[in-house]
Amino acid sequence: MTSVQIYEIAESLEERVSKIYFGFADRFVNLSRLRRFWREVGFEELVHAATVRACREEGLFCDEEVTVERMKAIAGLIKEVETAASDPSLTPDEAFTIAFRIESSDIDSAYEILTRRRYVPYTFLQQASKCNYHDHILRFARAADQFCGPATCQRFHEWADKRHESLRNSVA
């Protein structure tokens, strides 16, 4: 599989995640703050897809290989959660559990690797991108505080803390 094909798959996966989140926004139409949250994170995923596309179109391919097997594993997870996300009786807590499975999967590390060269001449942009990712995680944790039970909230906060520590170590 060529680099172009890997980037096309990654772009497609980010778009599929955005569709899941937009579907959640539509499902929770009567909860305006929750609906707004799902729309916002859906748009963030579209930005991820556009960034991968820009790297592909500009030929900014990563030096580190993202394998076909890795992409297939991510695609398998996305297919699995798409099925779960389509359940019309889905609760907010279940939606966040699905989002946790997506966000804590390998999709974000693959995205970071695939888009790394976009920021190479601009170290400050690389750092800003990492900080933006941490903000993305914190948004999930804060939203879970408002709409989910304690176990889901704890899962998101532990994940946010772990990623924050990782971010601090990578910046140091």
C-alpha cells in the first residue's frame, strides 16, 4: 500500500469519526449543551481529516511508517463503534463510552505521526498542535462531568491526566 493510500484511509477514518459525533449531536437535540459539544468535537475531527488531506496533497509524508495493519485495526474499531453509535436508545453515558474507545485508540497517535511533517519548519506549531490535542481531551473530560456517571468521568480524567503527563514529557 502506498503512502497516498494510507493517508486516504486516515482521512476517511477521521471523517467517519466526525459523522459519529455529528450523529450524537442529532440524537441529543433536546440537550442543547450536549448537542453543542458533539457538534464542536465533530468539527474538530473534520479539521483532522482536512489536515491529513493537506499533508497528502502537499506530499508531506511521514518518515515513520504507519502500517496497513495499524490502519486496519483502527478501521475495525471505527466500524464496531459505528454500529454501537447507531443504537437509537443510546444514552449520553454510552455515547461518551464510545467516544472514549475512539479517542483513546491508536487513531490519534496515527494522526500525530501522519501530520508531523506539516509542522516541521514550525516547532511552535508542533507544540501548539499537541496542546490543542490536550485541550480536545480535556473538553471530553469536562463534558463527561456534566452528562455522565462517575465511572465514565473518572475514565476521561485519568486519560486526560495520562496524556497531559505525556505532553509535558514531550515538550521538555
